[in-house]
Amino acid sequence: MVKDGDYVAVFNSVHRVMEAERLLKDKKLKILVIPAPRALAADCGLALRYSEDLREEVEALLTAAELLPRHLYRKQGDTFVEIGAKA
């Protein structure tokens, strides 16, 4: 479900994931709500997945809407590398 190089944004509530999804899909961005991978701790069990080519736009929109994820990861091989912790 998560390809090598994809980004996974983990939020602290289902409400924030759904709000972020609505915002990004309204902008016609190809993001997907996924079950949070087992390797990642997620309070709500859901996460957003998006490709590297959308990273700048996705994160700019989330920042502007004050919807930063709690954790942001990038899939590299069989592991997830944390890019940064946010709110």
C-alpha cells in the first residue's frame, strides 16, 4: 500500500486526518487515507499517504490550514524514516 519514497503523515486524531483529506482532495491532489502502518505509532490508527512529487504542495497546504501532522515519515525500503515531528 505504501511504496518506496512515499510520505506518510500521522495525525493525533481521526478528525484531523479527515479534515486534511478533505482539504487536499478539494485541491484535486492524489492523496490517500490509509491504516497507519504497524511500524508507526498512530493514536487514531489512520494516516495520509502521498507521493514525493506532491510533498511541497501537500505540506504547504497543511501548514497554511494549521493541520500539521504529529509525525511525518518517508518509506525507504522496508523501513519508515521520520522526517520530522510537528504539532
